[in-house]
Amino acid sequence: MKRGWFGPKLIGWGASPASWEGWVATLVFVVALIGVSLLFRGDTAIAWIARGAVLAAYLAVVALTFSSSARSHL
């Protein structure tokens, strides 16, 4: 059985990276979040599109982590 990218936290509620792929996904998200914050300042349409793209990517990872198919790998 293939190990999941994220596993249950030891303390508290949620998931944390359980493999190198999970750590890479977390790092990519943090870099994207910081990059969008620094590159797209202000209230322009492009800034909101970039923020929406980062949010959509985050929600996709969360949905995959907590979906019933991914839950069996946790």
C-alpha cells in the first residue's frame, strides 16, 4: 500500500506532512502564498485572480487530503 502524503497530527486536529511529497506540497504552497503576496499588491484584478488561484490550489489539496479515497492512506 502506498503511503499518503499527509497523516493525522499527533497533537490537535488536522493533517500534517507524512512523506517527502507532503513536505514538497506544503513548501510549494507557502512559496506561492508569499510570492503572490509580494508580486501582486493592491486591489487590481490580476492580484485577485492570483490570490484566487492560490486559494483554489490550497482547497484542492485539502479536499484530496480529507476525501474518502485519500483517508484510507492516512
